[in-house]
Amino acid sequence: MKIAACDFDGTLYRDGAVSADDLAAIAAWRAAGNVFGIVTGRGRHTLLRDVERFAIPYDFLICNNGAMICDQQGRDVYCAALPEAVRAEVMEHPGMAACTQCAFFAGTSLFTHAGKAAYWIVKDYVLPRLSPGDALLLPGLHQISLAYADPESSRAWSESLAEVCGERAGVHFSSICIDVTAPGVSKASGMEHLLHLRQWGGAREVLVIGDDRNDLPMIRHFNGYAVENAPEDVRGAASRVVGSVAEMLREAE
């Protein structure tokens, strides 16, 4: 058995769609007795919406940059809660005031910041609003996501947050977004937790692929792939650059 895991936005989901070629390759991969899943910065709610929309077959989902793991039915089986002290640091940081949108992920629930614009990934759906004070006490809160007007602002605020939080939190930068999680959380750690939970340590090969900077820990840890549209530093960290998820899966058959 081999295990393949791919990032979602920009890797499997591109230009508003998942290609028929990728879907066919995933189906063939699983039919051959291998395992396939998605590793993303997205939360479970928005990921499942698009997984179901495109009928993507999967054996696992790793959401929120590794903070949540879901099984083949989309049920959460692992979650790393964000320490309350770190929540307070994020709420009080100037980057919170500067962001245009903010979302709070707690278990399978999703909330948007009461003082910000609606969450940017969820369209045509009204999320419950939560005040910063209530978010501090929210049970199971495992990711705070901030969005900015441009990637340059996001990168600058991510560096500032990382400096303030130090090793007390994980700060993940991707495009216009910053995701803050519990310390030690990454897509690489999420994959390692998955291998342990499912007792897949004996897999013959673990393949991973991504396109953005929050994929770097996973790509480096598993000597993984990058897609051609990835930034130069992500492509430079990859063992192989390919055009699509399908190309990776067919090479590894």
C-alpha cells in the first residue's frame, strides 16, 4: 500500500474546479489498493463542501494545517486545541485590528469575527458571528484565520505574529491568509499523526504534493512534490515538480 496526500487550493482545486483527469487518477490509485487524502489549511466545513461538490474520493482529510484529522466519512478523529494564552495574544495583536476578515474554527463548528467582513471562503451561507471575548473561551478552538488585502501585508503580519508568539503557536502564511494553530502543528505533523492513528507506518511510500508556503514542512519532511504553479521557493524545496496531482500518482503507480 502507498499513501498519497495533496494540498487542495492551488494544487487539486485550480481555476474553480477539480479536473476530470485528477479525479480519474485518484480513482485508479485507490482501486489499486492505495490510500488518498487531502491536507489543507481549510477547515472541515469548507473542505467537505467542495469535496462533495466535485465527488472527490478520499480515505482521510487533514484540515486546518494539521490541527484536525478526519476519517473516510469526514468525522473528526483528532484535534489540537489552541492554548487560551495564545488566543489572547492573537486577539490583542495589531495584526488582528489590521485584518479585513477573521474566522474561528472549533471542532466541526465555524464562526466569523463579529467586527469583520464575512468569511471569504464561505459564500451564500451566513456563518454565526462571535465576539473576540467569546472566542477566547470557545471550547475546542483550534485555528484562528486572518485575511488581508494583499500577500505582502499577510506576510508582514505573519512574521510579526510569529515573533510575538514564538514557540507557543504555529503561524502559517499562505497568500493573503494567516492561520494560527497550536504549537507544533503543521501539515507534516498532521501526516505523522495520521500514520500513527491509522497504523500506516508500514506503508511502502508516502507521497505528498503542494503549491504554497504552508506546504513546505510537509514537502520537506516527506521529500515531496510541488506543482508547476507553485512559487520558486516551494518548487526549490520539492524533490520533483509536476503539472498535476494526476501526474504524480501515475508516476508512482
